[in-house]
Amino acid sequence: MKVASIVGARPQFIKAAPVSKKIRKNHHEVLIHTGQHYNEEMSAIFFEQLGIPKPDYNLGVGSASQGKQTAEMLAQIEDVLLSEKPDLTLVYGDTNSTLAGALAAVKLHIPLAHVEAGLRSFDKSMPEEINRILTDHVSDYLFCPTQTAIDNLRNEGFTNVFNEGKFVSEFCDSPLVCNVGDVMFDTAIYFGKIAENKSDILNKLNLGKKEYLLATIHRANNTDDVGNLSRLVKAFCAFNETLVFPIHPRTRKSLSENGLLPKLENSKNVKLIDAVGYLDFLMLEKNAKKILTDSGGIQKEAYFFKIPCVTLRETTEWVETVEDGWNTLVGSKYDDILVAVEDFWPKGSQRQVFGDGNAAEKIVEILSRNEN
Ligand code: UD1
Ligand code: UDP
């Protein structure tokens, strides 16, 4: 089987790594990087650290408005798919690269598989929510990470669901919805151990274990709304403890344009650094006292590593992390952030909601069984 895998943004490299490895055992993969993320610390470092093969195509699309970026990707992916003629196209998550890949494939009648299907924040002001809904509704294979994702799809009319621990044993009609577990769990378990030996970030930043907070922000609602961004900066500078803040380029740009960078740079407790590679970031996560984030993937990783998570959003698609008591949603409200940093301590145990760490294997097995 010839599989065209489409990636473009930081979290997609992490999701694609285990799947790509399994695909290449018995199949032929053509890897297409849209170029949505292009800085060394947002792209190349992940290929190197996770051992992802060099993309066969880098479309170099880069940054632009929602419509322009998606349109440019769509046009270029279509050309590649027309010339490569894959048997299947594989897309990940909820970025503009996901949607562009999905649209290009289905319009060419190439079967489409969506990894991380069925997630919903029920907030259509987020571009990711639009990307998820549209991609799911044109996919032939919907690989869900959780039971909640399966339930969301059932509610939207998907009926061909294989779940409840059962594995698909024979050819199934499309679209096929399966709970395979979360591919980010596969990657985090595997590289979490490697990070312990390979990352020197704690020494480099002079950090003691469980003696610092870790923060990231990059969502439009936080970076493009200056009121929200200012409140987050004010809160970060008000903590009585060290806060490590690896900064997404989008956030640096917005902080700089709004005159907020000096406040962070001059703050006694904030260690502002560029975004780091995966191994360093895993190490920072595993040893943090608490994590503050608006990232989807980081909410999950906090849960995997049993680190209390304070989510700087009003909604989340990863509801299990909140239900289990390991994540609290505070938005960008100054007082709520300070209270959560002081008082939020998870009490409950965790269910095994993200699978058993073998999601990639299940995905490739299902695709192989249904190969015709
Ligand atoms: C994108 C995804 C988001 C995902 C995030 C992961 C969409 C709509 N958004 O958001 O779902 O959570 O990636 O990090 O697809 N920039 C650089 N260098 C880079 C990349 C970005 O400078 O390598 C800056 C540019 O100013 C760009 C801005 O970041 O305009 C936003 O980048 P973009 O890829 O459009 O969206 P993200 O916020 O990264
Ligand atoms: N990450 C990283 N370095 C950083 C910040 C995040 O390697 O400086 C990793 C993190 O471990 C997680 C992923 O990037 O696996 C999350 O990506 P991001 O927050 O950009 O996107 P989202 O998950 O919100 O789509």
C-alpha cells in the first residue's frame, strides 16, 4: 500500500512519528510537509529527535491568513497526490494542514484516514474546531483517541463504530470509526524515557525538580486578544515561584508588537526561552510542579505524566483530563490563574482513557487488513 502522510505543524510531527515508523515496515510512505511550521525549533528539530524520515516534499507554504494558507496548501497537495497516486492519504489532528490534506484527497477520490478524529471543543470560533469537523465528515477511517471522541462522532451520525476494546477482525464498510488510543501517548511514553538520558535542560536552566512552573501559550484567543495576553503576562509575573516559559513564535511576535516582552524579560521569576525540542520539553514537563497551557497536546502530556494542569482556555476537547481532576480550566482570568497555581491539587486517580500506548500499531493493522 502506498500511503501519503501529510504533516505541517509541531504537534503533527509528534503524532506522525510512531505511525510513520509502523507504516514503513510493510508499506510505502510518501511524507508531505506543508511547511506550515518552518523555524528550526518548530520543525527540523522534531524530525531529528524523533527519527522521522526527511519529507519527500516540503511545500514551503509558511505563514498566512487562514484562507490563504489553507488554499495554498490545498493547491500544492493536490499536485503531489495527482503525481504520486497513493492508495490512502493520512492526516493528523486539527490544523490547516489537516484540512487542506483532507480536502485534496477526497476530491481526488483517494481514501482518507484521520488520526485524532472525533475531538470537539464545541467552540466554533476556534479554527481547529472547524478543521476537525470538516475533516471527520469526509474521512473513510476515523481513528479516535478516546471514548469521548467516539461518542461525539456517534452524536453526529456515524454508526459504523468499532470499540469497547474489540479489535476489527475483518473488512469493514467505510466510514469506519475506531477507538485505537492516543498516538501522543505512544510517543510520550517512548521518548519520555529517552529524554531522561538525553536532555540536559534542567541543568542548563538551573532548575530543581518540582521547583518550577512550566507555561506555554499560542492560541489565537490568547495571543491576538491584547486584553487576554496582558492578563496572562501580569499573572505570570506575579507568581512567587520560577516560571519557565518556552515561547511559540506567534506569541513572541504578539508580545513584541504589544510592548509586553520587556515585562516578561525583566521579571524576576520568569525564565523566557525560545520553544525547545521535544526531548527538552518532555523533561521540563515531567519535572514541573504545575503546567499552565492553552495547548491541546500539553494538557494530555501533563495528564500522562501526572502533573497538575492549569488550562488557559474556557473549553477543552480533552474533557477526560478535567473529569479525572488533573486539569482545571481558568481561561485568561487573572485571579483564577493565581488561585489555581496556589490551590489546585488533583485528588483523584486516573482512568486509562488514552489507550495502552499501541495506537500506531492498531492504526496500521486496521489499514493493512482493509487494504484491497
Ligand atoms: C497552528 C495550528 C494550531 C496548533 C499549532 C501548534 C492552525 C489553524 N493552527 O497554530 O492548531 O495548535 O499550530 O503549534 O492550523 N510562526 C513562525 N514560525 C513558524 C511557525 C509560525 O514565526 O515556524 C509564526 C508566524 O508569525 C505565524 C504564526 O506563528 O503567522 C502562526 O502560525 P500558524 O501555523 O498559522 O498557527 P499556529 O498559531 O502555529
Ligand atoms: N512542545 C515542544 N516544545 C515546546 C512546546 C511544546 O516540543 O517548546 C511539544 C509538546 O511536548 C507537545 C506538542 O509540542 O507534544 C504540543 O504542540 P502545540 O502546543 O504546539 O500544539 P497543540 O497540541 O496545541 O495543537
